[in-house]
Amino acid sequence: MTKKKTRFVCQECGYETPKWMGRCPGCGNWNTIMEEREQSHVPGTAIRLRPKREQATPITQVEKLDQPRFDTGLRELNRVLGGGLVPGSLILVGGDPGIGKSTLLLQATHQLAGRGMPILYVSGEESTEQIRLRADRLGALHEKLMVASETDLTAVEQLLEETAPKLVVIDSIQTMFHPDITSAPGSVSQVRECTGQLMRWAKERAIAIIIVGHVTKSGALAGPRMLEHMVDSVLYFEGERHHTYRILRAVKNRFGSTNEIGVFEMKEEGLAEVGNPSELFLSGRPVGVPGTAVAASIEGTRPVLVELQALVTPTSFATPKRMAAGVDHHRVTMIMAVLEKRLGFFLQNQDAYVNVVGGVRLDEPAVDLSIAVSLASSFRDRPTLSHDLFIGEVGLTGEVRGVSRIEQRVAEANNMGFKRVIFPEKNRRGWTPPQGMELVGVGTLEQALEVALGG
């Protein structure tokens, strides 16, 4: 009798070791290493020899594929995907539980089914009756939209043969299992094998496949890191539970930009598209209150105006707090150091809290000036004008550096009713500003504060 070989695999990063460990050496997480049975040979399969060896071809002689994209019927989803679904693509959608991933995909598949495209929606977490209840609430009923509750990947292959769909949705990849793999569903081996099989089906059959992925407590996609490398696109569905809007963000896209975002609002009848995110994020903005400033951030191809709020208050502890939500904590600390060193602000005994209203995440340096102005406004207890907009990157020497695509930022500010823009002096040349818009170019942070706060 042959002895069954086992190995220990980390369920977070895929690190393999011959013995159990409490902490994974690969990712550093505790209690993530599980025992799995080694599979030396997959039963029922044989080695298939290629009838013809693949030949290397000059890239200039490779035929160009001119396959049109599928319009999903949702403009915000099309924007994030780069114009629509590409046939033969494998797309991974991740997000927190209950954020609306299944709702978004059910609405998108209903729109595509209405255009005559056969859709197969496979759920391993819900029964077909539960999917029907959600579809009734969303009004997503169509005869071209076929649903099935299945977790066996070989059974899913039979469904593909029977229905011949153009789009397949797998909800979720952690519930799928291959019967020839002995590990449990959701393990590294199962996720890797199932995703690899789905990728082969997508390329061989020229069908688009969307898989839903779970996320860990830290917000990363569960499973091996290889999962994100295997797929063509990775989309994150983000949002706060206490806010009604949701943001769909692309972090990887082989067929489009990775900087695009799609904004939706969660309503009783489902997700509604938000055509003007700036209006949504600026709604309810206080007027005449110290510690607020409006920034113009570029998200993909469009500018978005958001409000930043800062609260600087004396601390009763030896070490003051520095907290930031929506912006990089280290970036806020650096800007506060510039205010102390270059402008003489005494912030060593002050707690500082910075928040991007609405829970939006801003990563570009063009919002530095807004952070600095909101901090100075709260520290001096002087409000900024409600019609002022701040654009610029702050350097360590206190200079305000130029940013890209200034024309689009100023045009969006003009559309939203702002009257004055304080921006880098280097961005003044080479374009014509909108009529009625006052532009104030500054070269240093000190000049910007003099204009914004009156000295």
C-alpha cells in the first residue's frame, strides 16, 4: 500500500512547506498553513500530445483580431472595462461581503441578455430560487439569462456545452472545486486549478468569463497571488456601508486603463449610475467652517471634485495623534512637517485628523495643496471661501509643483460653480481658462496660504 504524501500550503500566499508552521514565512500571517494531499497524477486524465508543434511567427505576420467589445448597458462599467467586455477575457471582481458585487453583475447580465446575448450565471453560494428573488427585486428577468446553482467545475463544463453562452459569471471562485483535486474548496490548490481551467475555456471558446472573488480581513483578494496574475482584469468594488454610493475601480486591465473608476448609488431597486460624481461628493458641504478645502482629482479620464476636512486640536498626551482617512497617512505627516519647518506652524502639541468626505480614496499628489490649506485653516481657525478650489503638489522645500491635465480640472470646477482656482504658477502657460474664472498662480505654500486665508 502506497503512502499518501501530504504537504502544507499557506491559504493566503501559496507558500509550500513539508511541515506545519504557525506563521507563514512567505506572507507573515498566522494560522494560514493547512495540510493538503499531494496529487502526483490526476485520475482519469492522460497526457495529450500536440499533433503539431507550435511555430514561432514574426509579430508583423500575426493576424490582427478585430473583435468588437460587448456593451454591458452600464456606462460606468463600460468605462472601467475600457469600453466594454472583450470576448475571451477573464475578469475578476472582488469586494467586501454585501457590498453589491452580485447585484452589479446581475444587472449587467440582464442588460446583455436584453441585447440577445446568451448568459450563464453560475452561483455556488445561492440557490436558483434565491437568485430569482433578487432578480425580481432588481427587475432583471430575461429568458436569455440562464442560472444554475453548481460548485462542481466538471458540471459547469457540461452546462457550457448545453447552453453555449457568450458570457459566464462564476459567483464565487472560492466555492468551486475540481473533483480530481483532493483539497477543500477555497484552498490554494482548488482556486489555482479552477481559475486555470476557466482561463483555458475563455481563450479556447472565445467567451467572456467573470469570476467573483472573496477578500480577506485586510481587504486583499483571498487565495494565491497568482490568481490576480492569471486573469485579464481585476476590479474592486468599494464603498462604505454607511454610504449609499459604490465605486468600481480597476487595478489591472489588459484591455484598458487602470485609473478609471465607476460610481454607482445603491438604491432599493438596485445600483444606479452616477453621471456626475463631483455633485455627489460635494453635496452637503458646510460653508464658512474652518478646516475644509476642495480638491480636484483626476480619476482615469475625468476629474472629480472632493472635499477634504481637517481638524487640528491641542493634545493632552506627549505624542500627538496623526490620523488620515481617504489619503495616505505618511503624506499627511510629511505636509505637516513642511508646515512646521517652512512656515513656522507649531504642530508638535496638536492632534491632527484629515478626512476625505464620502470615503473616497485619493492617491495622486495634486491634492497636497488642499490638505495643507485645510490643516492651516483648522489650526488658525480661519475658513476658506466656499468658491475656492485648490490644486497642486507640495514639495519638501515648501514649493507648489505643477500637475498634469490642469485644463480638465479647471473646466470641472467651472461647471460646478467655483469662481477661483489656486494652482501652481507653472501650470498657467499653454492653455486658455474658462471665462469668468479667476486663476491665482502660486509658487510656494506660503503664497497659497496668504491667498486662501489672508495671511
